[in-house]
Amino acid sequence: SKPTDAKQRVILDPAQLKITLPGKDSLLKWNLNTLNGVVTRLFLEMNGETVQTAVKVGELVLTIRLERQQVTKLGLHPGSAVNLSYDPQEIEWQ
């Protein structure tokens, strides 16, 4: 549950985030919250299969790892608008 102390932090594991394109969000039928963001950077890791994807949400930049196939399937590039969905039960308050 959300704390009453305004100085606490929210911890959300980036691996728990689901990335989708606006208007193509089939995850909305689940009990998920969504953050709207813009891809700012894509970096192919040395294994050639994983892409570090930086998404700016407000003043925060969240970096998540995606499979190269998923980046291609979604057509992601810097400037792409995306939705990051997460289960509110996955939030940890500190």
C-alpha cells in the first residue's frame, strides 16, 4: 500500500515493465497501470540479441532491456511514443 510519508521512494523492477505502442495496448484489459513515454536511446548489447531501451517518462529516464526481435516488431526508434505498463502489486515502497 502507498505510504503516507511523502519522502519515501518507489522501487519498480524494470524487468517487470511491459512495453507497448499507444493505441495497440492489449494489456489494458488486465489490472495494470500505464506510464506514457518516449524512446530516447536504443543500445544493442554485445550479445547482439538484447537492446537497452531508454524511455523518458516526465523527468525520469527508465532503461529496460528488450529482445532485439521485440524492438524490430514494435518498430522502435528514438522519438517513438510508447506505453510502459506495470502491475501495481509489483511496486515496493521504501
